[in-house]
Amino acid sequence: MQRKASAKRIVEEAIKKGYTITKKALDLLQSAEAPLQILNEAIDKLEEETPKTLLIDERLIEELLKPSEKPCRESVREEGRGEPEVSIEIEVDERYLREWRIQGSLAEFQKHFRNRYEKISRILRERLGAVTDVLSALKLREGQDAYIIAAVLEKSESKKAWILRVDDPSSEAMIIAPKNGDVASIAEKILPDSVIGFKVQKHERSLIAKEIFLPEIALRNVEKTDLDAYACLISDIHVGSKHFREDLFESFLDWLNREGDPEARKTRVLIIAGDAVDGIGVYPNQDKELEITSIDEQFRRLSRLLAEIPEHVTIMIGVGNHEPVQKALPQPPLQEKYRNILKRSGRQIVFLGNPAWIKLNGRSFLVYHGQGLDDVIQIIPGFSHSTLKNDIGKVLELLIRHRHLCPIHGESTPLLPIEEDLLVVDKIPSVFHSGHVHVAYAGSYQGIRIINSGTWQEQTSYQRNVGLEPTVGTAILVNLGDLSIKMKKFV
């Protein structure tokens, strides 16, 4: 499949590198497959053979096209005859496609947190076995032990201990986690409003933590299949921002259309984990950093970019805090108005909520934009936006270990108190894909592939203030057969 590049785009790329293109050379490049790749090959050839020549003419382009591009197309077609047609079966959990409505009553909050407790309590009971309730633990004799499961209402720190105010449906209690004991390192990482397991010992009117059990997950072995296809994961494109690197995104599109690249040819799904557009009025003085000040026009520009994605790639697009949907989690998919704009791209698009659970030929993907990561970074000692390049993997693991995508209530991330807490990770995903913090990471935890897919936006003024260095121009490939991961950088 050939992808056209605009004359303006080709000329700008040449000028940026100090070269001029003749009209005939430009015509040849526009009709070529992967024109920017051919342009860069031409520049490399000139720099190597005639470094004083700054003009790219048609003879040079013809020379590069003859041995490389035409035979390449033939070999791809020949190879393609022997490859079976790959079809990806896509399933989407419909619970995450609703637009929820609440009254904001106390009863709704009570039901919501009770549901969170019950869901995570079931996970912990599988690990701990018999447990007692908090009220019964408080009635123990001095020095007796018991296992309990409780929600952490409040967490504070003294010189010698972490102090946790907890409750369950029976009662409330104070748990002391000494800093000189084995529990100190886990207590430090406990997130407020999480549901945690404890082995406690009665001491006067308090309970002393002897062991702490996060909901965690057990190590899982990956069952490999013969499927030879890829899902490509990206997020945080921010179309409309002055900082959007459209040139890098065009390079990504060039690669995706490169038939001679086996990974590009075998990419069947593109998952965008929110913030595809920059939005309007998302933060104070955002208008000063916008190139496109109309939300409709931002989506029209995005639609034109999506139109350049190969037809065999299914696009799955979620939402984040920059999309024009409700800000509280869980978020519904894009409104019909914006869906219709994106559908003009002529591509097959699946619209997702935030979070989203999807299956690709049986591989489960948990896709979450990642708003709650900010709260974790601010609350847990040792984490900061300025150290995310080293710590983002640990932050993501912490959410998985707590089995909740945004446990902290009342901080910067608004949560909807719907009856079922859909942010509980009560199933084990094959892949956990997030975005939002603009730092790329690909790793594994207990057999789960954990990914943050970076961004296509250069550093903003807010990020500069908090010391965050974004990873710009990154896409991550997941092989659906063996779940191997490859990070691709476009610079």
C-alpha cells in the first residue's frame, strides 16, 4: 500500500536539513512509496559522495528508486502469497462503554466503596484463607494475632511508625506499622483508600501490623500461540497543541505503511490510550499553547492523520483528560459528534471508554489513560514527575499490586461513585497499557506486560515546571503470539 506525502511536507523536511529539491524530483518523491525514507536516503548519499552538493534532482531520486523500491514491492507481493490472511477477533467489555449518571448522594458513595471492599476482599481471601473482622480483632486478648482485611481510610507518619486508620463493615481501628520491622517498606507504599490484608497483634487499644498483604497477583506463565501479528500501542498525540510533533507522527505513519517492513506489515491493531487531541480549556492559559483553537478542527486534523493508516489496521481509540467528555472516571467513549468526524477518515475505528477491557484473539488488554498516576506520584515518598524516567515502571506496578487503577479518593482525579467500582482490577490482563504521564516504559510484572506508551508532544510549560522530561515519538509493539514487546522510536 502506498501512502502519499504532501509536497510541503517533503520540501520542509529537505529545507530543515539544508537541501533544495527540483520540481521533477519532488514529483517522483510524491508518487513513491515511503517518500521521506527515499528523501533521507538521497541526503545520506549526497553527504557521503558529494558533500558540497545541496540540490536533490530527479536523477538522484530515479537512481534510488530503480534498485530498491520497485523490486521491494514485487518481493513483498511474492512473500505475501505464502502468508495466511490474519484476522483478529476483537471483544470489548461493554460495561465500560456506558455514560454513567449519579446523584452524588451519601448512599451512592457507601455502595461504591462497599463494592470495592467486597471485590478486593475476595482476592485477598484466596491468599489469606480464614480472616476475622476488625471488631473481633479489637476484642482479642493482649498479644493475640489475627488476619483481617480492611480499607485504609487515612495514612500518617510518625518518627517510629506508619499509622493507618482502617475500617471494614464491622468497625474502625488504628494499625501501627513500625519502621524498624519487616512491614515498613510495604507500609510506605500503601495507597490511601486501598483494601489491604494484615496480620495484626493486639496491643492495648491498637493493632500492631506483623505482616501486610497487598492484593497482588500470582506469577503467570505466558501461553504462546502461532499467531504472527502485532498490536501497536500509542497515546497522548495531542493534535492541536503547538507542541505536537506532527513530523514525528508522520514518520510513524510512513513506517506503518512500509510494506517491506515485516513488523509494520503484520500490525493489525492500533490502540490509542487517550489524549489524541489537546482539547480546549483543559488547564489555565492553555490557549497560549494551542495551534488549533477549535475542538472540531482538532478532530478534523486527527481524522486526516488517521486516514493515512493502512486499511488492514483496526484503530481502537480511548479517551483521556484532554478529550471533550466527562472528566470523572470511568469515562465514556467519545460523543457521536466527534465519532462522526473521525469516521470520515474511512478507517475502521472502535471507540473505547476509559478504562477499557478488550480481548485480541483471547489476549486481554487493560487500557487506561492513567489520570490516577498523578496522585500516586504525589503521595508516595520517593516518587516525583522529575524522576519518572526511572520510576514509571514502579508506579505502574504499584497500581497492579493494589489491584485498583485509581484507589485514592478526593485528590486530583475525580471518581464517579457508581454502584460497581469498575476501576478494580479483578481480572488479570495480559497487557496493561497506560499513558498520561508522557514517559515511555515497557516491562513485565508477574507475567503481565506493563506499558506506558509515551507521547507525541514536546515538553509543555507545566511539565517544565514539575521537571518532567517527556519521551516523544514512541510506539510500542506487542506480539499477540508470544507477548514479546518492542519499543520503536521515531526521531
